[in-house]
Amino acid sequence: MPGTMEATFLRLLRGTLQKLVRLWVDPLTRRPDSLTIGRRSDKQMAGNFAKKLFLGQQEGYKRLNCAQAVAETFRQEYDFLTAETVKDFKKMGHGKAPDGECGMLYAAKYIFQKNGRLDKAREFEKHFLEFAGTTKCRELIKKKIPFCAHCINQTAEFIDKN
């Protein structure tokens, strides 16, 4: 009988752990949500992290579009940026943001607006126009992926500093 109780206990424990792991899986990466897998470390610069997410070079992540890369970079810092929000930003990449706006610009403005920093959203739009030359995705895409990666780096660095 003692062996039966132990086996039952182990079976219940294993079932409970499996349920916890299923709840703990990050819907964006489909991997366990952990501070060591797929999270920006304090030493990793925001711009580098966002650029790697966009290029598909960040360990623990599948490739993200520009809007998702910017949002995911700051997800652990802002409560309003959830995995579900980042997933929804998939609809804002590739020129699908309102008025054909660049997705990374849309994501940055979203972050500033949600923080009540409308002044920073306007300031960033001017800054973006200066270094990118346009706010329209179609125009940026013509300049190719390396240019977009550079813009993502600049966007994440601006958000991080402000």
C-alpha cells in the first residue's frame, strides 16, 4: 500500500506541474516565460535587442515585424504591453498601421501615448522623420531591410532614453 500512495502522489504532482508549465508558456515565443529565455538583460541595449528581434537573430524568439519588435523590447517595463498586445501588433507591420504609417513609429507613439507623454510622441515623430526621411512604410521598405533595422535600433534607443 505505501507504494501505491507514493505513485498516486507522484502522478498528481506530475499532472499539476504539466498544467503549470502550460500556463507559464509565453504565447509569443511558445516557450516557457522565463527571465533568462528571450528577455532583454539589463546589459543589453534596447536598440540592439529590438534590431535582433526584427532580424530574427534574438535567441528564444521567432522573427517579429517592426511594430512587434519595438513593443516586445519594452514589454517587461510597461504593464500595458502584454504578450497579447505584442501579438496584436502583427497587424501593424508591413504598412498596415493607420494611414500607411511605419509600424515602429506606430508602436513608439503607442508607448508614449499610453504613458500620457503626448509631447514625447510628437517629438519622436519629428525625430523619426529626420533620421528616416519619411513616416510612411512604403517609402521605408524601398530602402530595404538593413535600413529598417537601423531605424528600429534608433526608435528603441529613443524610447529607452525618454
